[in-house]
Amino acid sequence: MSEHKGVWVFSEKHDLALEIIGKAREIADKLQTELATVLIGFNLQPKVDELIKCGADKVYIIENQSLERFQIDSYLGILYNLAVNYKPEIILISSTRNGKPLAARLATRLQVGCAPDCAKLSIDEHGRLVGERITYGGNAAARITFKSKPQIATVPSRAFVKPQPKDRSGQVIKLDVKAEEPKTGIVDVKPLETSSVRIEDADVIISCGRGLEKKEDKTMLDELATVLCGQVGCSRPLAEDRKWFTEWVGLSGHKVKPKLYIACGISGVIQHVAGIRDAKVIVAINKDEQAPIFEVADYGIVGNLYEILPALKEALKNLLQ
Amino acid sequence: MLRRNDYLMRIIVCLKQAVDVSQLKVDQATRQLLIAGAPKKISDFDKNALEEAVRIKEKIGNAEIFTLTVTAEDARTVLREALAMGADKAYVVNDTSLKDVDTLGTAYVLSEAIKKIGEFNLILCGETSLDSFSGLVGPRLAEFLGLPQLSSVRKLSVDGDTIVAERALEDAVETVKAKMPALVMVTREINQPRIPSLMMIMKASKKEIVSLAVADLGIQKEKLDPKIEVMEVLAPKTERKKIKITGENALEIADKLAKALIQEGVVGKR
């Protein structure tokens, strides 16, 4: 086991690789080892410089036109080959819809453990990686460590901050690894409208729940969001049951960490709360004094959101002028 | 158009008996979860997988649905529900030795049980599980069986020996196809699972639940040793201010809140 050395970062998304590097650099320094990133795809050169400036000591490049789009079988085969050859002790992969199954299968092929969705990472006194993740539907946080190497963990977006680029140098290693033939074929790719900002990036989120009576009443939240340069979100029932929204905030939807989260007419079931746990300030507005949302709020208002929200909009507009 | 298969399609649905997290209690003093006393149910996502299997069967006609559950506790109540929803037979590997297995061990037992069950065309699983929410078992199972894996699937269709799936990614919707046998992991968007009628529940009582013993599966015990160590599982501390803002009317309350938020430095001009 002792022959394993080095910390690796892989993400099929460049911005997430940079975020993870922020933490991985700290871990590599603590273990006094090197930090490498693996880049798989096509036309990768523009990314290399930034990876090094943000903290990578080494960048492994596997470049091929057939690798332009993520496909699990080919990416997995490459990472497996590299991991067997170079024996890293830690591999951190982004918790994306493609990254998670990739990590799970890499861990299976290597017959090792995998800790998914670790929003916190540290090294214990034995030099083992410790990951912390939310589990049991938001009821608990679990701390997990490993009994085998490489230690593989996946990291959600926005868990760590992209480091400031510094003037530093690193080694670039181009490799020619034969990619496996994918077992699935991509027929079509439709990009989702990127015009709307990702809710994960919002500093202020005004969210509504079942307390919102009609879909049209959403404009009330939109107006407040405009004043606060924020975004509007919702809890799961408004998206899944009422279909007023396509996405929601919560454990099974978007996990957010804004500076301010205003929950309007949201009861605060544990799965929703798990998605907003990292917000700096939480405000709850609810008619029901017993609503569990008040237990996790910094400021609670027992009242009618139809009266409070317009008044709050006016108050903020005046005070922020 | 109804398109009938010219072969009997066998679908295996992996079902986890999960802790019903909405009914889970926490000991506030120790922050420990009271898991032993919590009710169990079919993991929501797996229910979507089962529903999808039933819909495929309804569409193509010539299909049979087996469910497979790996558990360290009795799961018969949960499996009866699966049979009532439309599964034809339920397989269960229930062994106390599986109490501490991790996702690698679970996927290994599933893969060996599937080899024992025999031929199949499609394996359906939930994208993740309701309680542990790790999403690792599906991909690990695909790896053990060397199958094409299609995850995050929100729409699925079967055409002869090919499946076509719509995958919901963060920034795109990807349509992917694969030849069966294959493994598909579904999201909760894919369908709305049915609630079995009394008639279906009655019919289910005559369906078979087949128990497979770990000893019969040729499992290498050392392969069940967990590769991860769970150091602690604790309810998170809530360190919120819990300040109630009250006032004569909405205007006064809103004014107090607005001033508090400015004080916190969380609102302001850009």
C-alpha cells in the first residue's frame, strides 16, 4: 500500500477541476507529495496553463478527437490504466452526473472504496483521506475513510474555491493511451439553455414552497429578486408535483450556498434543509408557527408571505437606495 | 404503435430496502440517528425503476420482471409491494453476514445473484438510494457484469435488442443508445410509480419470493470485507440564530428584517 504516492484530480469539466485543485493542493502539501491532474479530451492545450497556475505539479494529457465528449467506457479505461501504472494514493473526481459513475466504476475495477459527494476533505493522523458527506436524506453527516488505496472520492461543485492563479511551473506529460471502444453510442446532444444563471452561483436566493397559492404569484418573488440581484428557486413539490418549475433546491435537486436564502412558504422537510445547509443567512417566512423551517433559520417570521414579501421589497428598495 | 417483441424480454430490477428517511428520528442529546427503529420501504428511485419495467412490459407484452434485493434484514413486506406493482417474481439475498458490506460488496453479491438467476436483457436500478444517497451500486454492478451503463436516465425506450435513453446532464440532454443486455439507472423524473390496487395486492400474494443464500452463490467471503470505514454518522449541528421577527404589521416586520439583513452584510448594491 505504501507504494501509492501522489494526489490526482480529474473532472470532465475544467472549472470543477480548478475548484477541486484548491483543496487537493492543500492535501498534497500536507502529505508532502505531488499534485497531478489528468486531462482527457480534445484540444486541451488551453487548459493546461491554468491547471498548473492554480496548483498542479503535473498534468497528464490524453488527447484524441474520439475523446472530445465524455463517454464512460473510454474515459474509465484510460484512468484505470494510468492509476495502475502510476499508483496515486488519492483520486478526486467531480460529483457530476458523469463523474460519479466514473469514480464508482474506477473504484470497482481497482477493487477499492469510493466516498461520494464529499463536501469536506481532510487527512487524518494516519495520513488517510477522510471525506465528509450528507447522508440519510439530510439527517446526518457521515465521516468516511479508506482501507485501501487509491482512495477515491467525488467532490460536489462549489464545495471548494478555485485558487488564485500564481506564477508557477509544472510538468506536462502527453500520453498515448489506447481508449476502449464505448459500449454506448451518443445519438444526440441538446445543450440546456445556458441563458439563465446557475442557481448554485447566486448570492441571494428567494425560494417558494407549497405556501405559494398560484403559479402567477411567483412574480412577487421575481420582484424581490430583482431588488436583491438574486434568483428565484423552489422546493421539490412545486417542481415535481405542481410542475411550476423545472428544477428545485434540496438534496435531490440543487444544493446551494448563497449568502442569503429566503424560504417563503416552505415547511422545511429535512431533504430541503440539506440543500441549503451551507447558506450564510437563512430567513423563513411561514404561516405555520410549528413549521420545522424555523428551527434552521436565522430570522423567522410567522406571517403571510403575501403581505411580507411586497413590504420587504419596498423596505429594501428604500434602504438600499 | 404497439410493437411486440419476438422474444421473451427479461428485466431485472434491483430494489433496495431503504430506511424511510422522512420518518427517521434523531437523539438530540447524542446527535445519533435512531436507525434501528425507523420504518423501511423500497427506495424511491428504485420504485421508479420498477415502474419503468412494468411500463416496458405493458408496451411490448412479451416480458417478465424479476426484482432482486440484497439485504441483511427481512424484506418480505417490501417485496410484496414490488410484486403488487407488477413484478413477476422477487429474488432476495437475505443474510446477516451482509450487515457491514459496503457498495463494492453489495454490487458483488448482486452480480453473483444475477449470474445465478441466468439470462437477462435489461437491468434497471435507481440513480441513487433514498437513505445513503451514494449512487455507487448501479455503476459498480455494471462494472462487475461488463455491461453498457446508462445513468441519469429520464426517458427510456426499447426497440428490438436496442435501448435508447435520454440522459439528463448538468448542461445538456444526451440521447444514448446501446445494445442489450445493458444496465440503466433512472432518475425520479422518468415516471410516477403506480399505487397498487387491492386486486393487484391480492394477485401478488400468489407470486413467488425466491430466497438465495450467500453460500449458494459461490461468494468469496473475503470479497465482502468493506473497503471503506465509516468513522461516524451524526446529525449535523444547527448553529442558526433562530431570531423571531415580530411587529404590529407587515411593514414594521419587513423593515426590521431589511435592516437585519443589511447589518449581516448579505444584501447590498452591486
